[in-house]
Amino acid sequence: MPERPPQIVVLVSATSEWRALDRLHPDTPRRRSPFGEWYALPEPIAGFTTALFYGGWGKVSAAASAQHVIDRFAPELLVNLGTCGGFAGEVERGEVLLAEETLVYDIVEQMTDPDEAVAARAATIDLSWLDGADGRPPETYPSVVRRVRLLSADSDIMPAQVSLLREKYGAVGADWESGAIAWTAACNDVPCLILRAVSDLVGAAGGEVYDDYVEFERRSLEVMETLLGVLPAWLEAWRRRPATGDRLAVTRP
């Protein structure tokens, strides 16, 4: 009998985040993809067959691997779990951010409108399945989160840019990949869930772990333990989502 493809695919981007999974699932057989390793969890989560897939760091790898898993597995839901940097004074370390919008901010357009160029790679994630059947927000989400616009760039957060990013985009944190993943999901009309936990804070004076990669890896393990711990509750909410008859997906401007 052919193997059943995963209904849920969890994309993991940073190498440190994937190494954390090696410690959390050390004995699960790995398979190969053009991007590295992936593996199916031996037991369903909330009744869904689930695979964890290493997509690679940065926007190029994130977009390419997202398209690959969509083409190969046609998942019911594409999930991205990982770390992000937080803007000091706006968010606390360890806080879990639920992306409702993503925006890629390192696009430098000097021939036409630069704001239009940035907006062209923005995405809005449909989270209406988290609302009650009567359309009102639920009393609580499946776990404690902060619903935000999440920024992405092929860059760590530059301390000198924190004030600008906070004021211009109303954001509290940024990563390297979520914008590319959400935009690719939007192109394919695939529902998407992005949960990123703040591993470190960056302010005008600098970043907490920019000179200490070992500490960042330790915090990555904490983040992945937290996010994998709450994933079953989110997938259970997805399973119990109101039946609207509409396709839930990500949209572009």
C-alpha cells in the first residue's frame, strides 16, 4: 500500500532550529530532499499525518523549499516554526508571535515607488479559522501568542534600523524566512500558520547573542521545545475549525 503523504508539513528554516530537532527526535529515521533532511513523525498529531522538513535559512531557501513541499505533498496546512529576533522594549524574550501579516523589508527599489515594491511581497494570512463560529475572536488561542505583523530580511536585525522598522512598519520582531514562506503559500492558495518565538532581543545598543552563537543555539533548543509542545493544540484547533465552505489561505496585495 502506498505511503500516505503528510497532511501537515512543518517547515523549519534555521540550521540551529533543525539541530534542536535532532535532540528532540534523535531516533526518527531521516529522508533526503534537495534542501537537506525531512522526516515523518511516527504518530499523527491531532489526527493528522505530520512531517518536519528542513527548508534552509534565508528567503531563497525558504521560498524554494515551501514550493517544493507544496508540489510534492499538497499539504492541507503549511506550518513554519522557528526563532525570531525581537525589538527591545516592544516584546519579551520567549514570547511567541503569531504572524497575521508578513513583510519583506530589505527590498531596495530606486527606479519606481520603493513602498510599492515592499508591498508587492507582503502577505496577509487568513486566521479566521481561529474565530468562533459566530465570527467573534475566541477567548483564548490554542496557546499564549501575540498576533503581529512579522518582518523578514536576508539579514539579522541591524541595531541602527530597529527604530525605523518599529515606527515605519509597526512591527515588534523580524526573522529571515517567514515573509518568503507566507508569500509562496499565497501564490499557491495554501493555508499557512507561522509561529515564531523570540529567541533574542535587539536594540540600538546591539543584539543579545550576536557575539555568542553557542547561546543562540541553546535558545533555539528552548524555542523549538516550546513550539513543538504547543503544536498539537494548534492542529487540534485547525481540525475543529468552523466549516465555512471557503478556502482558507494567504493573500497578497
